[in-house]
Amino acid sequence: MLNNIGLPGLLLIAVVVLVLFGRGKISSLMGEVGKGITAFKKGVSDGSKELEDGSDHARDVTPADAEKDKA
């Protein structure tokens, strides 16, 4: 279904998203996506370190920013 969108289709989608959400909302969303990717990479590296170390205890790897948002 999405095999033949092409560059013009992607540009049209980008323009529609920009018009609907605005530049400020998209930039804040991309910032949150970046934080999520960073947290995911940290979790993966911490998990692989734990597997290498052989430790069996669980620990909280929630970013500090997420805990502030919950309160």
C-alpha cells in the first residue's frame, strides 16, 4: 500500500502535518521523541551490562524528567 508514495507524496504529507500542528508543536514533539530514543538506548545498554554482569536484581531506569511529570 505504501510502496509507491515517492518524494512528492512525502513532501505533501510533511506540509499537511506542518499546517495542522504548527512549527512549535512539531518541534516540542521532536524533542520528546529525542528524549524517548535516548532513554531507550540507555535502557538497552544498561540491560546488556546487567546481562554481562550477571546481576539478578531489578532497578528503576525511568528518566528523572518523567518522574517530575507524574507529580
